[in-house]
Amino acid sequence: MNSPLLALPGAVAPFEGAPDQGVPWHFGDPFAEQRAAARAAVVVDRSHRAVLAVSGADRLTWLHSLTSQHFTALGEVGTEALILDVQGRVEHHVVVAHVDGVVYLDTESARAGDLLAYLTKMIFWSKVEVRDATPELAILSVTGPALAEVFDKLDLTLPDAPHGAAALPTGFVRRTPWPGPLSADLAVPRADLAAWWTRLTDAGARPAGTWAFEALRVESLRPRLGVDTDEKTIPHEVNWIGAAVHLDKGCYRGQETVSKVHNVGRPPRRMLLLHLDGSREVQPETGDPVTSGDRVVGRVGTVALHHELGTVALALVKRSVDPSTELLVGAEDRVVQATVDPDSVPADTPGLGRQAAQGFTRRT
């Protein structure tokens, strides 16, 4: 289902095989769009995302039992959540808004069918209803330091909390901590998508495409399901602990792995920002290997062309690889040199269990 915004003057559709099909890739100058996001405000059509709605008296306790998030403590806010398999590997990632007695879950459209089927199967006797709200609601994302000014002109209230959410007459507004420090999602009636776009652009938000959004997401070290993750990914590898995993709850599928890695072990891989040699015309693609010498040490996720950083990529790399190691990224005729951005290396703090064991050893 293509967005009507693809018919706007200057809108450029994504290339074949890009993950963001059906919405504008850019509007003629993706670097200027990124600069506008850093200095003013932009609006991005993300109406290709799927939206599920969960209602009913048991909605919070039911979602609490199925996901990594502490839903029973959730007020009228937005957050993120995961559904894991029994080994603790990520199956689904959702961005959440809880407003007016409904929990909205938006996710990658390619995963929405499986997610809806799983949630429906798990209802049993719970007083909940799960439905596909994608035909009704479409997501627009606004980011930039001038976001509040845009909202003021439209008499929209920007939630104060970094994860705040509020109901619209139809849909919701949800503040988010990424892809920029001041960002928000609007879920608006799909039938009124073009009208909302016009309202936002008339209020000062520059039209931007998914190229700009993805470049800013990579800069902010935020993973994307199915792009920066594979079938083996656990939450600790991709910065989802805290953001999408609440550590003060249990009793959900995969929780044992989450707890064990947090308290005792370390994840086998970590997501890093790589700076790529941008002089090559052909660049690596998602899923390509990361190598050190003749050894495969990782997997490429999102590759983006950033207005300041140049060609960059998120990659899952083995924890044993020293961040100062020079790497090669890509396959076949698209192999380029890469270096790790040192600011992207997560702090390697010992788990609580390891700290306790070390303290016991010192005392004895």
C-alpha cells in the first residue's frame, strides 16, 4: 500500500529492495533534510508501519505477562517492548502508546501478521481484544529542536515526559527520545494523512524522507528489527536493555536469558557504529559480513549516508574484537574498509552476579 504522499512534488520513491517501501525516500536533497532535522524540524512519512490496538480490562496485565516491558506500571505513556522466544532471542519489537484505555503497538509491517497471530493465540480467557488498526491509523514522525514551535502553531500539546503520550480525537501523539533529542510520533487517521502532512509543513516542519530518518536513527545508535537484528539477537546486544526491557519484572518468555546475561554473563556480540570508506561507489548491504583478517566477526545492519558522518553503518560485532581493529565490511565487489566509532562502544560493566562473586572471593 503506497502512501499518497509519494505523489507530492519532489517526492522520490525508495530504490528496489529498500526496507521502507511505499513512502517517500527523500524530497530532492536528503542532506538538507538531515540538517533541517538537526537545526529546525522535519516531518517524515512513516505510514508504512503497522499499528495494532489492544483493548479490554486485562490489557495491561496480559501484555505484562507476554512482553519484556512492565505494563502493569504503565500510565498514559509511550515506551518500547519486546517479545522473545524461549532462548531470549528477539522475535518482535514494538513501540507503544497507552491512551484512552487502548494500548497501541506499532511495528515493522513485514512482522505485523506474525505478531497479530501470536497475540491472538495467547488471549485464552483474558478480557482483551487485539485488532489490526493499520487501515485506520498512519504514523508521522516529527523531529528537531523546533518541534515544540510546530506543535504550538497547531495547538498540539507535546507531552512533557520523554516517553509521554496523549490521545488525539483519532489516534495519539507520543514523545520519543530518538532519532533526535526532541522527537514525536503522531498516529493520525489514515484517510487524513495528506491533510495532516500539509498542516505540519505549513507550521514549519520541512518534508523529509526515510533516508534522513534512518541516518539520524543510526547516529543515535537505535536498532531496527530485522535490519540490525538477526535470528540470534538478544536484547543486550542492541541497546534494548532499559529502552525496551524492564529489569524489575519477570515471568515472561525469555526472561531467564535476560536475567542471566545481565547478572552473570556478557552478550556474545555488541552493536557498534562503523565509519566506512565512502570513496567506493558500491557500498555494503544489510546482512553482509564484517571481517577481521580472514575471520568473520560480525554482520552489517543499516548502512546510511549521513550529512556529517559520511557513510556509516550499524553492525553486530563479536565482543572479543578490539574496537581499534581495522575491519573489512561487505561481500563480493562491495568490500570496504571500516573503523569502529569509539563513542559507540558500550561500557563493559560487570554484572551483579559477577560483582557479588568477586566480593566473596576478596573476603575469603
